[in-house]
Amino acid sequence: MKSHMKGGYGQHPIKSFQDIELWNLVKTLWPYLLIHKARVIVAMLCLVGAIAVSLGMPWALKELVDSLESDVGKALVIPLGFVLLYGGMRFGSVFLSELRDAVFSRVTESAMRKVGLEVFAHLHKLELDFHLSRQTGGISRDIDRGTNGINFMMRFMVFNILPTLVQLAIIMVILLVAFNVWFSLITLVCVVAYIAFSVITTEWRTRFVKEANRLDSQSSTRAIDSLLNYETVKYFNNEAFETKQYNRNLQDWEQARVNNRLSLALLNSGQAFIIGLGLTALMYLAAKGVVEGTMTMGDLVMVNAYLLQLFIPLGALGFIYREIRRAMSDVENMFELLKREPKIQDMEDALPLGVDQASVEFDQVNFAYQPERPILKNLSFKVQPGHKVAIVGPSGSGKSTIGRLLFRFYDLQSGCIRIDGQPLDQVQQLSLRQQIGVVPQDTVLFNDSIWNNVAYGRPDASDEDIWQAIEMASLRTFVGSLPNGVETQVGERGLKVSGGEKQRIAIARVLLKNPPILLFDEATSALDSEAERSILQALAEISKQRTTLVIAHRLSTIIDADNILVVNQGELVEQGTHQELLASAGHYARLWNMQQQDASVPEPTSEK
Ligand SMILES: Nc1ncnc2c1ncn2[C@@H]1O[C@H](COP(=O)(O)OP(=O)(O)OP(=O)(O)O)[C@@H](O)[C@H]1O
Ligand SMILES: [Mg+2]
């Protein structure tokens, strides 16, 4: 199981029963039943009532037929009585079943909601790394399948398999008592053969179901990925290629489903054959009994009615066996997601981070995403309270990584990061993240209005505060030019506003959050010089009382930093103020000169 947790989601094989810990599953689901005790009890009573009533029906039918045969029946009063009783019982059993479902639906639906909610909340608890490797399409399908599985399991375990078995037992006893042992025996053999055939065939069929499922997940993951990359597809004129790829997936899926369907036909036919055989044998016995005078016509009708009643739910057993199996494996997969421990955990005695001055310290930090490839090597630096520190360096040198570590998206291999002297791994994550505002390198927005995206920074903020944030992030003019103003929808992932606008929205929501530590990762890289200047002015004002980390490629934006860290291949190669670094004529000075030369050429409107 673990091996494919890492890469592809949504491609879980259906497990065999042996792999599934049924007991564990029952234990996990049990509490959801207990929440609604009264409902479960009422549903059970309905179930028992329905079984009792439906078992009475063949008897009423027999009495009806027999009374018609006898002389008493000619008066029509008694037969009429049985006709009414029969009709009433038929209605009663259906009504009780419906009542049972109506009462029980609250139990299953609320279990589905609760489990779905739990999984959703848990997904947000899992570390960034998990989310970077997952496939959204696959995982949402897993959740769908899992919650539906719960519904199915609860319904069919309780209301189908169990009652069918009880009915089977009762009918065998009735046949034994009313007639002779042959009736019970044939019924039993027939049912056992039926179940054995169903189970064996279903086991054999599982590979087709598995294959169809796998291809289903695969093609939907593929389709979602393709649609998410809509623009890229267009840039490279690859619609036909995408369609072909998708079609190939669909073709496999089609074939798998056809195979699946054929094997189902085989299963159903086999089942029908066994039932047919049993019915024939029993009806032959009954007919013989009537001819010999040991049984009445009514008896024959009753036997037939009981058998039909038994075989109808049994007919669904193959389907239910398979579906329960699938449901169990789906539910297990979902619970496995729940069991997955978040890698980043609070220590047991973790205290909330107390921020007084907001100093930040990296102390001999070593970090790697994968052990084979170190990213940060022995990195040490300090940020004094209220200072603005810039991090510069070539692409891929680990600048954004520093920000991710400060936010504790990952734990370190060795070393320590401290805020006001408190090691990050010893404070509560929630309190840590409250104190840090991040404008990430690639901002992604919610598919919602500009207003709501800004307000996300602090959901309880007043309208004035939100307007102020919009103002400070130089969004006022832009918003004013929009026909729908702040109510404008930004589109999926924020793709309907420009890169610079997106960055300003991201800045506005961090300003609204208003934390003591700010981290800007290329936060103004997509802006033109003028917009950048006005935002930087606003930011300079705000960051005066705050500790600020700025990651930048354009060195002109960080001249005023109190300290500039030059990072190369995960190592700190230089640090100092702009003047100091220029004077020492190292990496930084070289970079600066290069950018100055570029600047003498007319500046492009945006760097990215
Ligand atoms: N989740 C990840 N798993 C594995 N490697 C990663 C992951 N994220 C980043 N890296 C690698 O770590 C290195 C540092 O990445 P980082 O994002 O910190 O660079 P950066 O200095 O911010 O670069 P840029 O200026 O291009 O933004 C890169 O080589 C990158 O490929
Ligand atoms: Mg980066």
C-alpha cells in the first residue's frame, strides 16, 4: 500500500477480503451508528416487521387457494378475507421497508457528511509535500468513492445480507415443519451452491472490475490535468495530441468495461441456472405431493411463493457481494488517507509562539527535500527585530526554500530556526503561522471575487480595513476601472486577472492579516517599475515596525535593506548592506553591475 501512496493517487487496487480488516472497519463505522441510536432501533424494528409480514404472505396465499378449493370457500366471504389480508401484507411489507429506509437515511447521510468532513480537514493537516505529490482528480474520486462506500455498506450489511440470511433460516424451518426434510435440504443445497458460485465467480471477475476502476481513475486524472493545462495545450497546438491521448485511455477503459459486462452476464446466467434447477426440483416434489394427495394446491402455491421470495434477494447477492467488497476497499482507502500521519506535528508540550520583537534566527540549518540532494547547507543568519533583510541569489539556490522552512512547511535535517529565541519545532504550528505573512512567488487565488480573496487574509476584518488594504496594495485604481469593482470574479486559480494584479491582491491580503513578520517572495516581480515603486513605498511604511524578509531578483528593490544575504547553491556566500557588499566587490557587486548595465537599456515593463 505504502509504495503507491507517494505517487499516483486514485489508483488503488481493490483489495481482497483478507487484506481488509473487517473488524477494524466495523469498529471505525460503529460510532457513526451509535450517534443515532433511536433511529437505528426504529429501523431495526421496521426491518423485523417487514420480514415477519412478508413471511406471512405465502401462508395467506395458501389459505386463500385452499379455501377456494374447499366447500366453505364458495361463500366467498373467507376467500375475500384472505385476499384482503394478502393485499394488506404486501402493502405492509413494502411500507415498512420504505419507512425503515426513511428513518435510516439520516444515519447514513450524516455518517457520509461527517466522514467526508473529517477527511477534508485531515487533508489540510497533511504536509505540503503530500499535496505537491498528489493528484487532485484522483483524491477527490477517492473521497467520493469512500463516502458512497460507507452509505452502501451500512445499508446493505444491515438491511440486505442479514435479513436474507434470517429469512433463509426461517423458510427452511417452515418447509421442514410443514412438509418434509427434502424441501429444506434441496433449498439448502441450492442456496449453498448459489452462494459458492457467486463468491467464486465474483473473485474471478474482480480483475475486470479492478482494471475498469484503474482505467477510470487514470482517464479522469488525465482529463483533469489536460484541462488544467488548457493554455499550454493551446500554446503548443496540441489539442489533437491531447484528444488522442485521452481517447487511448478511454479505449482501454471501454474494453475493460465490456469485459466487465461480459463477466457479469456469465455470473448472472450461472446464478439463474442454479435457481432454475432448484425451483424445478422443488416444484416437482410439490406437484408430486399434490398428485399423491399429501399436499394441497395451496401448499404448492406456498412453496413456490416462499422460494421466489427467497431467491429474489439472493439474486442480488452476487452484485451485493461484489459491491460490498468494493465499498469496503473504497472505505479502507479513504480511512487510510485519514490514518496517514501528518509529517509536521506539534510536540506534545508545544506552547504557542510568543512574539515580542520578532527576531528571526537560522542556526546551522541543513535541509533537503530528498536526502540525496542537500538544498540548504549550514545556513546561519540573524534578522534583528524590525529589520528588513533581503535574500538574493541565482535561481534554484534555495531562497524560496528558506521561506518555506520559516513557515515550517518542512522540518529540518539539522540545525534550528528560532523566532524570538523559540525553536520553531517546539511551538504550535498554528501560532507560528499566525505570526507570519507570506506573499508567495506564485500566487494562486480562490475562484471568487477580488473582495473575498482580499478578505481571506482576515475573515473578520471590517470593510474599512479591507478597503485600506486594497488602497495600500495600489489596487484602488484597478478596482475602480472594473465594471463590477471588487465583486469581479478572478477565475480559477486567479487566471482572469493579470500577474501583477494577482500579486497585488496577494499583498493586500497579507497586509490585512497584519502579522509581525513578513515574507515577500518576489512579491513585486510581475509589476512595472512605477507600480512597484508605489507598493514598495507603502511596504516600507508598513515594514518599519515589522521584521521583513524580502526575496528579490531585482536588486534595485532591496537597496534599503538592513542586511542583504547572498545565497548560492544553498550556502550563504556574502552578507552586508548594499554599500558594504559593493565595496567588497564579490558576488553581489557583480550581480549589481550586470543589472545596472541592463537598466541602461530601456527597461522592459515587467521582468517575468
Ligand atoms: N518540493 C520539492 N521537492 C524537491 N525539490 C524541490 C522542491 N521544491 C524545490 N525543490 C528544489 O530545491 C531547489 C531550491 O528551490 P527554491 O524554490 O528554494 O529556489 P529559489 O532560490 O527560490 O529559486 P527561484 O529564484 O527560481 O525562485 C531547487 O533546485 C528546486 O528544484
Ligand atoms: Mg523561489
